[in-house]
Amino acid sequence: LAIARAHGVCAGVEFGFLAHWLWRAMRRVLPQIPEASPLAPAVLAWRVYAVLGDTGFVAGQPRLQRYLDGADALMRLELSQRIATLLDQYATYRPGWLGRWQEGGRVIEPGGPGAAGAADEAWQAALWQRLAADLGLAATHPAQGFVAALESGGEALARRAGLPRSAHLFALPTLPPLHAELLAQLGRWMELHVYLLNPCQEYWYEAVDRRRLAWLAARGRAEGHEVGNRLLTAWGRQTQALVDTLLERSGDAAIDDHPFEPASGATLLARWQNAVLAMEDLAPGSVDLADDDRSVELHLGHSLTRELELLHDRLLAMFAADPTLQPGDVLVVTPDLEAAAPLIDAVFGTAPPGRHLPYTITGRARSRVNAPARALLALLDLAASRCGASELFALLQQPIVARRFGLDDAALADVHAALLASGLRWGLDAQHRAAAGLPADARHTLADALDRLFLGHAMPPPRDTPSDPIAGLLPAGDLEGSDARVLGALHRFAEALGALRTDVQQPLAPARWVALLHELLARFTAPAADELDDLAELHDGLRTLADTLARAELDTPLPLAVLRHALEQALDDPARGGVPSGHISFSAMSPLRGLPYEVVCIIGLNGDAFPGSERAGEFDLMAARMQRGDRQRRQDDRNLFLDLLLA
């Protein structure tokens, strides 16, 4: 949109992620490699899942068997996903490790760094050898063949392979060494333009924080290092490694650093940003704040709701004080968007007309905001549950489900009253109770409730007069006349649930699961006109799941819990981040980092929420052998906070 606004049109431009683009570039030169990377975590996880289901393989790896002791199918999938993510990181940050394992070698030397992980390396190496054999992978990464081919074939090969003549890279949060090497090679045969948000105009790539400097000094290794700006050296390590990595490999490439511009004004924020730019520290007491300096504000609230109320009041004051400030100039970020979303709606969505501010919550998980997706996931949850009365009615109460069975708000109220009167507690029928390990007694199940309601509808009033049971049943409810349509809808709902329970009692093949999910959407939902886009988005998610399972060549039947987990993850693709809007944008911390908003607000900065404290997995071999540029959650979050301060 920005390109179109600046130039009148934006056409013939492809936007994509760096890793995907690099793989496609390699495949243009090496057409024998797969169309998509076989190490994509979403696909590799299913291959790992299949291997972990091989009891013979697991029995030969005692350390791995310990992780799987007592694990059900869902726990096995979760472990598989962790392993797949780790293998993908190895391939990106330590590509030599996988090749060494494939050739029968080891990366952990006895008595060397990380020697305690030797037992974990043993099963990881065996697992990788099994996966590589199944996939037919060479011992070397395709990147090595790509580099060798370009070095021998030169520009003629690049043109013959159809590599683009130019590419522009921007918004890179990090750059693994493997990607940096590929870019350096591509830069010999095409124009590469890399755009970086460098917070400092000085050479700051050897700068360290005070604790690190003291550690280096104690070991006689402090020469060449300095502290500079404490904020920059403590919070900017990720950007520091990124820029340094690119500069090391830039060779004779032109470097344009002219866009460095100091922040204007003498506000605290401007002084802060300029100190980072010049790699200088602000001495304590050196800043005299003007009485009207509100460039940096800190507000304390006793809850997230109170924080949002304070935010709403301050934004109203800002818009009143500056007529040029527009809602689209304001960004609000939070570490936990899903927890904050209902509170945002409660505060900003209920403001009276005179205090209303237009806002958008962007980047939420589809499983939370997509009506057909929520209904489908709730349906799968119900199929795996005891089918309690409240759960049954909660599903039927979803508008997209109620429409499918012809129930409006008044009819739903009748259904609720009727179910209460019928004595429904839990279970679909006697067989459902028996499957739960209880006597096959239909009393207080949905089938029993329907029998009593139909009997009550057939009998003349007054139905509340005690009478002898008829065929062992007492009539219930006060539905009569045209209320029969309500009973009919409830009966169709019960029949559909019974068929669903029959369908999912046993594990199903992946292809059958995908087909069944499409059937369930048709059987249980009737989207309104404004939900058709959501339905199309859900079908896209189902196709993504089907493609992932097909690429993994998985033929293992999957139980309901595993399929439900996989579906939710396919819908909640982390690559779908927030996007700017013309309103006040509420987003997670990362998606809109670095964009130049006039006002940046951060809420929910609790000590246990940000920066994150995610620890490396107990079998992560990289954790004990860290290298510069490796991703670390806590450092990532600190760098993110620095980006927001400089935005």
C-alpha cells in the first residue's frame, strides 16, 4: 500500500519470507531438490512422530525412551514438534552437525563443552540418520551444492536458472550464518538491496555491557571492547549480531549510511534516541525536562483493565491536544494479546459516543476470532468430552451452529428451558455412558431428555401433574403446537452428534480426517454473509493441514486429540502477524516492530510476561555451545523493546 501511494501502482512485486525465497532460489539452480524444504518444522514434526511410534527404534535409544515413558499420542506429537523445531535450528545455525551425524560422527567431544549432552546427542544422531534415510537426503546441505554450482556456472547459470536480477530484503530481525552465506553468494550474480534499521551510527559491534566487560577483563580479553550506551549494549545484542554478520560478508558492496538522522527536539525521548544513535550515555541529572514534556510516560495500574482505562484517557487527551494526530498514528502492543483482547473490547468498545476511539485488534489467532473455526474446534472438543448439558448448549448457542438447525434467539431460549426441565446432565445415550466405563443407563442423557420432551409435547396439559411413568418415562417441558420445530431441531442436533461420535471413536487416516472436517462444517454450520470470508479462511487452513500431512507422507491413523491439536496449530499460523490499520492498532509485541508510529504504547509489562524467560529444551545441544547470532528469547524480547523505543 505504501508503494502504491508513493508511485501510483504496485504490481509485479513478490513479497515473501527470506527462508522460503532462498529455498526457491536454490531449487532454480538445483532442480533435483524438493519443491519445499523437507526440514520445515510443520512437516518434519509428523515424520518424527511416525519414527517415535516405532517401538523398535525407541527401545534402542534409552534416553529417548525416558522422554516417551507414559506418553500418550498427543504428548508424542508435542515432543515431535519440539524435536522438529530443534532439528530445523540445527540445519540453519549448525548445518555441519547434521552432515557429521549422517556420516556417523559426533559433535560433542568427551570432556569438551556440553559433554553432559552426549546421551542426548546419541539418540538425536540416530533419529537424524533414520529421517535422512527416509527422505533420501545427502550428507551435505543443499546450500553447499548451490554455492558450488554457482561458482562453476557463474552468471550464465544464474540467468539460465531464472534467478531474479534484483531483490530487496527488509525487516530482518536476525540472520543465521547459513542465510548470510547464501546471500553473499547470490550477491555476486544479482543485485541485492538489504535495508537495516541500525540504531547506532558508530561502530558498536564490539561494544558490550558492563557485566560482560568485567567478565572479559577478568580473563584478560577486554581489549578492543567498550561499553558505550548502556541501553544499546544491554538490549541491542540481536541487532548488533545481525548488522555485524552482514558487514563481515559485505565485501566490496556499497554501504549507504546517509539516512542516519538525529531526532529533533529536546524532549527526553529525543535525547534518549540521540544518545543511542551516537553511542553515548546520558549522565545522571543531565536532562532537564520541560514542564510539558510528555514524550515518555510511565503509568502504573493495579490490573490490565486499569491500564487500558488509563490508556484510553491519555489517548483522548493526546487527540484533544494535537488535532493533527490520527488514530492510525497510534500503536499499542502487549506481550499477551489473547489475554488482553476481551479487556480491550470491554474498555474501548463500550465507550460512549463522545469518548469513542476507533481501534483494531490485529494478529489474533484464527481459532479465537474465526466463527466457523471456533465452532469446528468446539465440536471436536465436545466429541472428546462427556457432553455435559452446559457444553451441549454452548455449542448449539453459537450463532453459526444455531442457524444450521433453524434456531433463532427465542427458540434457543425455549431449548434452554426445555433441557433444564428434562433433567439432562451429561452423555448422549446409554452407549455413551457405557463407553465411559459406567452402567449403560440412559437416564439424564440427551437421548433420555429428548424422549421426555417428545412425550411431554404429545400429552395434553397440565404436564406438571404427577402421573405414572409411561414406558418408564415421565413427560417434561411445556413445548406445544408450533414448538415442535424446536424439538425437531434438537433431535437433528442429537442425531448429528451421535454420528460424529461414531465417526471419531477410533483413530482415522489423515486423509479421512481432512474429509471429515469438511463434512462436519457442512453438517453443523450455516455461515452468515459476513462470515463467508471466515469460512474461506478456515478452508484454507484445512488445505494447509492436508498439504502438510501429505508432504510428510504420513499413513499412521491419528486419534482425535492429535488431530484437534494439529488443526488448531494450522489455524494459528505464527506467520500471520498483525497488519497496520487506519485505526488505533492493538497488536502483539513483534509483528509491527520498527514501524514509525507517532505514538507507541505498551501495556501488560508484568515481570513474568516480558521479557520472556523461556529456557532452552533439556536436550537442546546448542544451549551449551552458544555462538554469536543464535536466537535467545530473552535477548529477542529486549531487542524488541529497544526497537519500540526507537520507533
